[in-house]
Amino acid sequence: MTNRKFAVIGHPIEHSMSPFLNERLFDLYGAPAAYETMDIAPGALAGALPKLRLLDGFNVTIPHKQAIIPLLDVLDAKAAFFGSVNTVKKENGRLVGYTTDGAGFRYALEHAGVALAGHIMVLGCGGVSRVMAYEAATVCAEPDITLVTRENSLWKAEALRDDLEKDLRIRGKKGRLKITTFDRLEQGRWAANGLREDGYDLLVNGTSAGMYPRSDDTPVSETVVRHCKAVFDAVYNPHNTRLLQIAGQYGIPAVHGMDMLVGQAAASHKIWDGASYEDGALVQLGKDALARMEQLFGQKNGASQ
């Protein structure tokens, strides 16, 4: 038996894959722990804090990734930059907030053999897109990133660009950060809109387009996909989204969202226990998680982290 207790908090939470992933990860490095789901309504988060302080750590999913921040004692620098927390560790009685989204994104690309380099197009400017843009700006020697957003969300893209430019200056790096809209992207006049006519090395989707129940949706057209050398989709239900299907039709490397989820979970365990895993074990976990998701919920039943 173990006295260590962990959980995932969110609302709704019944479709979370976190218990399956985290129980397996604890077992893989021989440190069993109890891991539960805690359905906490948005208005009840502060009231649940005493119970959360009894845990050794916990994961955070929608809608609490931002709301949890003022309730924590310490915030990691990356989590502060993103304004989002998905992992909390109790350290000497204090609750410390982290984000493992970036680690999950990098793991997914590395597992697929896709480089985070060259000319990169990021779809969306929400939480996940912000993480992916930041990782690209950090990893690339001289980042070349195009942010694509809706017309009514240009202010979000501009705020993200400003944050990235500030971070580049701090690091003493140069880069090219461009903003465009989905409408301009689909016009086909790329050069006139300041886009690269020779295409992009990597297209990353941080929007929810293509997620169940709208599985036939795609954030961009087939024409745009054909101008990209590799595609990553953060959506993991369905596993093979319409966007990735299009990429596959043209022999373009396609990276699935479940790999990011596995990478996020593994990074949480590194924070909690300093755990590390062999690649083969994580690859198998990803396969098992897909099978488990379909078994429990059906591929068309939107699971959450």
C-alpha cells in the first residue's frame, strides 16, 4: 500500500485519460501511488484548496489552468510566462505550479522524428498555440514563425508576438515573427500577404478544429497543408484528425496529439519524482492509451487530459 496521493482536477472530468496514463507511469518506475479524479466546478476551486493541500501533487485541466494560479504559493517561470498551470507539486508544504505542455510538444515531435526548425506556421493563439510558438522561438537559432488567427482575435496574436519578441531580446536572439489571418492564408496570394511562397517546414495546429464531435472539420485547406513539409495536430480525439489525414494523403509526416499527452504526463512525473523513462515504454504507453480511450469512451467521445 502507498500513502502518496495524486489527482487530476477539472470540470467535467469523467472522460479524463490522466488516471490511466499516470497510474501506468507510476508503475513503470516502481513508485505506486493513488491517483484520483476530482470534479471541481469553476466556482468551487478556492473552497477545494484545503483538500488539494493534502495531496502530494496534482494535474490541472480545463477550466482551472488559469484559475489555479492565484491559489498557488510559487509559480515556475514558464508557467508564469504562459499564464497556465497543468502540474502542481507540494514542496515543503508549498504548492508549486508548473506547465508541461512544452515538454509534451517537444516529445511528440522528437518521437516522430520531426525537427522543430525552419519556417514554422502556428495555427491559433490560445493556450496550446502560445506554448508551441514559445517552444519554437526557444529552440530555433533564428526563429521564423507565422502566427495565424481569426480576424477578431488579432489582438491575441499581437500580444503573443510582443511577448515572444521581448523574450528573444532577453535571450539576445534575432527572429522573424509574422501575423496573418485564416482568411488571408486561404486567399492564395501568399507573397502579397507577407507569407512564404516556398512554404513552411512545419505546420502546428493549436486550435480545436477537427475535435469530436466536429471530426470532419479542418483548420486549413488542403492547399495550405500541401505547402508544408510536416504537420502536428494537438487534437488527439479522433487520433487521426482530418488535418492529419490530408497530410498523409500527400506523404507529409503527421504527428498525433496523443504523443503530446503522453509527453506531458511523463514530464509531470519528472517534476514530482525525478522520473525518467525509456522511449520504448512511452511509445507503448501511447498505443495502450489510444486503445483504452476507444474502449472506455469510443474514439468519438471527447476525452480530456
